[in-house]
Amino acid sequence: MQLNRKAVRFSLLAFPVGVATSVYLAFTNMRAMQQMGVEAPAYVLVLSSLIQIAGIYTLVLGYLGYVLSERVNLAPVGFLEKKKALHAILAGFVCALVMLSDLYLFAPHIPQIQAAYTREAFSLPALLFAMLYGGVIEEIMLRLFFLSLLVFLMDKLLDAKRGDAPIRPLFYHIANVAAALLFALGHLPATEVAFGGLTTLLVVRSLVLNGLLGWLFGLLYLKLGLQYAMIAHALTHLFNQAILVLFIV
């Protein structure tokens, strides 16, 4: 089977982001383990993180997602267009406001979240990690790969005789909702660790906030292209932190 050169180029371009976020996450996990009295060799954590994030999430899923996106007539990555980029920036600002609703909807009822909204909690490295991991790695996993895969599977299994007709629009919307739900549910393990367990309110919080954001990023991918979903996702974290630090905390 011949390799898709565009897919290879895309995954290689994303690879440095995978490496950077892998290393940051490995050392963050190592510090967290040390605080709990658990020691682990740094090279083991870094290597496992590199394999998972840089290797599987970025290279493998980046390549497969690119190929799948072409198969289902979605625009993986292309040149930025000014008008579309402005839409992505505006979407990032709107999504930041959605994130900020956490402070008023859920934080008053969850003391740990309320306590996290302090100026001391802000960290520039953590912000850069969130922008890169969320804006690049998560969009590769959930939109480029998973959403495209679902559309591909639904088309093959449920509409195998469509011939030259276009893929049903409903398949794209179902896949976007499913990817958004996976995006929300994917945050629950980290939430459980951070809060020492899951409550109904914490699950609802993740489904509402992360689910809605994932759905909006998916719409950008479907309507404009992956690069605009990446821009909006990264700027969501930037705008959210900027508003918090400058005007709220």
C-alpha cells in the first residue's frame, strides 16, 4: 500500500508539538507522583509519554485521520483564509466565554473548583501546554481521526449502495455529536483523580462544558477545515486565561 504523502507531511509537521507536550506532561506527572510519595524514573515517564502522545496520538492518528478525512470529503489542512481565520478567532472567544461560565454555574457548588480560580493558579507553561495539546493533539485525535472515522464507518455500513451520491449530511452531524461526547467523557478520568472521585455534578459539568466546546470545534472542522478548529481550540484557552487574569481573579 502506497503511503499518502500529504498525510505523512501533516503528521511529521505535528510531531514536534507531540514531543513538546509529551515531555511537559511526563514531568508534570512525575512531580504529582512525588507529592504523593511515589517515585518513578524520569526516563520511563518520558518514554511512555512520547510513545503515547508523540507516537500514537500524533504520528499514527494524524496519518490515519488525514487519510480518512480525504475519504469522507472533509478538508484536513490547507492554507489559511483571512475570513475563515477571523471566524475561528471569534469562535475561540465565544468558547472562552463558555469555559468562563464554569466560574458562575459550577464553581459555587464545587469548592475545589472555586479554589482553583486564583491568580496563583495561572502558569504560562501550563497555558502553552493547554493551547498546544488541546489545539493540536486533541483536534487530531477527536476531530481529524475519530469524527472522520465515524463518518467513514457509517457511510460504509449504512449506505454502502450510495454509488456516486454524496455522503449523507446526517452522518457528519452524528459523528460530531459522538466526538463531542467522547471529548467530554475523556476528561472524566483526570477529573476523578483531581477530585478524588466523581459526583453527578462533576459529570454534568464535563458533559455541558467540554461537550459543548467539542461540538463547536467539530462544526468548525466540518464547515471550514481542521486548521480553523485548531485555532479556535487553542485560542479558547488563551482568551479564557487572559480574561480571568486581567479582569476576574
